[in-house]
Amino acid sequence: MRNAMQWYVVLVLMAFWGLGGCGDSTAESPADTGDEPGAFDTDKPDKPGKPGDTGDEPGASDTGKPDKPGKPGDTGDEPGDTGDEPADTGDEPVDTGDEPIDTGDEPEPCEDGTFDHDGDPETACVPWTVCDPGSYMSADGTATTDAICDACGPGSFCEGGDAPEIDCADLAGYDDDADPATPCVSWTVCEEGTYVCIFGSATADRQCADCVYGTFTNTNNQAACTPWTVCSNNEFTFAAATPSSDRKCVPCPGASTSLGPNAAFCTPHPPRFTTITTGYQHTCGLDEDGKAHCWGANSSAQSRPPDGVVFTAIAPGIRHTCGLDEDGKAHCWGKNDYGQSRPPDDVVFTTIAAGYYYTCGLDAAGKAHCWGDNEYGQSRPPNDVVFTTISAGYEHTCGLDKDGKAHCWGKNNYGQAALPDDVVFIAIAIAAGRDHTCALDENGKAHCWGYDYGQSRPPNDVVFTAIKVGDSHTCGLDEDGKAHCWSANNSAQSRPPDGVVFTAIATGGWHTCGLDEGGVAHCWGKNDDGQSRPPDDVVFTTIAAGVWHTCGLNEDGDVHCWGDNDDGQVAPIPDVVFTAIAAGYYHTCGLDEGGMAHCWGYNDDGQATPPNHVVFTAIKAGGEHTCGLDEDGKAHCWGDNENGQATPPDVVFTAIAAGYYHTCGLDEDGAAHC
């Protein structure tokens, strides 16, 4: 295109030179001098020569024109110089006033998506570079420049071509293989019952964890679990809580109420009891009007007392119950396959006791009468003994005569019915284990009977001041504070240290702990979870032993726990000043200076969720339930209530104790309620 333009200019100039100025039709051609040899004379006068032109240059013909003046330093006598400028007609070229003709051949620009890669319009335009997967177009191409591709950064995805760079986090995902050419992978979904413990990023996946007991999430990808709702008094649990759903509470209808938080059901407002006692899987009590109330298992109608009877005493057995009316007549209901619910009609009773499948009672003269199952002689009492009290066990019976001598009869496979002849029992110093029982007589001598791993054979020459019964071992303190233990010793739980004077002792599952006079804790026995390894730099005032863990309280109100922590019963401990502590099977509770209860550890049945509106003066931890007394002596219990152990009577208590499946307390008159 440029070459064509050059030729166009040359042709125009040649036209000017050859044709002369516009309107000068007589102009001479550049080669016509008028006087050249052989030329015709036109009779036109010669044009005057240019200044300095002599017309007489050597060898030149005189044209009659004056020579052109030479350039400075030009002699006019250059070799071969004729003195005439070639083709000089004396006329300047005439300007025609016409611009050069535009032929329309300008170079075409490159189409979109291509560019001129070499600046030569004769060569074809080249397509822009296509970005490979893993890179993106950081700058678009133009007609003269190529597109620019850059590598994608970490945690991104680039499809290639003209697709943009995508941050994986914007897609709720991450780069799982550090290759930006491959698509992002979606973050893991934390489903209901879990929460997001580590949030996802462009380069890392989201991580989930299960909600701990007592909390829940009911939507995906929650940042935290929500505590379960606590059903308060006068509400009951309509729908149980799960890791993915909250507990649903419903108000108790009518005049009914619920006892303790998260109650499974509502009951009529409890009456004021004058006595209460427990059976195998049910409990009965008498109110102030002598009406019998029973609750718990009722498969044989053992919890359905007769209406219209005013009772003075009541005794639940395994699957039957008996009571005495105001006239001393016995009434029984429930299972009767052995005649255990068919008392004699002609006896006026003062005392009644129900065993496994039999029943016994004392008449006004102190004579024992028994009826029901007698396979082991448990229903055949001695006839020549005047009794003051009687107690019916599983398949054996014991009673005390007026001199305090014990008499037992019935099944004796473990020696439970074989008592020394000369023992007078002190009721305030007795302890019952799983399959054996121990008591202290008035001289401090220990007597034990029942299943015998050795726990029923105490030392005969020791005067005890206290006795504790563990699962299958027994320990006591003598007058000098020396600890004595006997029974199962497979974990050395019955081997206390020598030379230590103890002030307190506590028996756990298969270990034992005590405090010396300086408040230092000493533990022995099973230690696979560290339950027998107390801190050696703490001075304790109180010690409590659970099944697999132990806790102590120091003078500053700090709680220290050691042992099994699978359920959090050892740590973390609330940061408060404690005044009391109690160790349950797999949970621990304590009271702070303001009387508020704090619990930690296993909480499957709510045993570690105390009410937050009660000021307590005492607390005890049982198997899977907990009870405490408020300032007015009212008992509050929470946790497992399958056997009614968390449903206390409306009694003013002075002390309380929690077992695994039952609870007992003492009223202001010293009467026990269980």
C-alpha cells in the first residue's frame, strides 16, 4: 500500500514537468533551447539569462540567453557544464490546487480477538493467546497487543480461556489438591447434632465436632451448640432432648406439679408424709391423715393401696405391700402367689415388715408372725423370743429382743442369718454394702455378715469409732485413728498405709482414701485412672470418693479432683469458692459460699444440672441423681428418677444421703425417710 502511494506522487510530478504550468500552452519542453544545433528558429526572442550566465561556457552554443548566476564558489566552468540548468524553461511549476487523490487503500484494523503481531500490514492478524486451565486473563488483548495470562493463586480455580479467577471460599469450598486447574471441593457439611469447630477456608476444609451432652444443633453448619432448655418446677418434659433437638417443656395441668427440673411427669401436689419406706421397685408412705400413697412399679398392683383405710404403719416388699390400720389389723395388696398378701385375721399387730415373697409382724406381746414363702425357713420365727423390732430381708429375717440380742432365721448361704449370740447393735453405727452388712456394738466392736469375700470377717480385737462399707470391701477407723480394711483385696483396696493417723475415711468402688491429722490425703487400691493418686501439696478438710474418681476440699474452698475424667467428673471444675463437696458415681457436685450448687461430669439424666434458684445448705451425689437441702430443710433432687429416688417427700429434713437407686433423709425428730 505504501509503494502504491509513492508511485502515485512520481506520476503527478512527471505530469507537472512535462505539461508546464496551468494555461501556458506555448511553454517550451525542457529540451528546447531555441538555439540548439539543428533546431528550427521560432523567431521568439530568447529569455534573458540568469544573472552571471555568460552563455559562453566552453563548447557550449550561444543560445542568446544570459547564463544563470553560479552558486557561491561555482565558476560556471564545471567540466561538461553547459551553463544551462537542464529542463529549465524559466517557468516555475504551476500549482493546480488539487490534493493527491485518495485511493481508499488505508490498512484495515485487526478484528476483535486478534492483533498485529509484527507491525506489517501485509501479514495476517494473529489470534490472542488462550489461557490454559489454571491461569486467567489478567489483561485483555487489543488490535496491537496480545492478551496476558497469569497463574491462579492458592485456593482458587481457573477454568482457562477468558474465564475469571474464582476464590474457592466464595463457592463455600476449598482447593483440596493445590491444583487451580481442578474445580473446588465443597466444604464438609456439619449436620444436626454437630457444630463447626474449625471454619473452612479457600485452602482447608470445614471441620465438625459432636455437640457435648446437654447441648444441641438442629440446623447444619452451626458455629456453636445451644444448651438444652431446662424444664422448671410445675413443668414436665413432653419431648426429650437429643443432640439434634431441644427438650420440650409443657406446664403441668390442673393442680398437679413436678418435682425437680426436667421431670418426666407431673404428680398431684405431694402430701405431707409422716412415714415413708421403700420396696424393691416401689415406695410407699403415709400422710398426716393415715392415707397410704405408693408409687413406682405396679405390675402386680403393689402400688395400689386400698381406699378408706387409715394406716399407722406400711411396709412394701418385692411385688406386694402390707400395712397396719388403727386397730392393728394387717392389710396386704399386690402379688400373692405364695400367700404373702394373706395375713392372719385374728392377730393384732404393732409392727410389720415385708420381705421378698413373705411378710412378718409383731403382735402386742412381741411375738413374731410370718406368712408367705418359707422355702428357707424365713417365715418360721422362733416361738420363745419376745421381740421389740423385726426386719425382713430377701429370704432371711432378723429381729432384736428386749435385751438387744439379734435373732435371725431363713436363708444362710452367705452367713447372713448367722449372728453372734452376744451382740447388741447400735443403730447409728451400721452400714450396708451390696451383699453384706456391718455394724458396731456398744463397745465399738465390728460385726459383719452376708456374702463373704472376707468383708464379713472384721478384726475381733479392734475398737472402732467409724465404719465404711464399699462395693466389696470394708474399712473402719479405731480410737487412735488407725485405718483397718478387710474384704476383697484384688486391687489392694484393703491395705491401708501403716503409721498414719486418720481423721476421715471414704470408700470408693475399688479404692479407699483418708485424711490424716495434717489434712494430707492418702489413697490406696485400684489406680488405673489415677483415682488413688492425690496431690501431695494440698491440705484437705473434706474428702469424697466416687467409683473411679476422688475429690477433696481445702481450707480455701478450692476443690481438687483426680482419677477418671471420661465424663468430666474431675475437670474442668467451676471457678468458685466451695464449702461442701459430694462425689457421685460419674459426676461431682459442690456448694459455693452463697449456697448455690455447681455440678460437673456425667449428665445423661440431668444429675449434673442443679436448679439455679435454690440456696442449699447440704448436697449429696448418688448414682445418677443428686439431692440437696435448702435453708428451710426442703429436699430438692434432680437426675435419674426411674425408681422415684429424685422425688422427695414434703418433709423438713436436717440431713440427707443419696445412694445409687435411693435417697434417705432425717427429719427434725430424727426419723428417717427414704
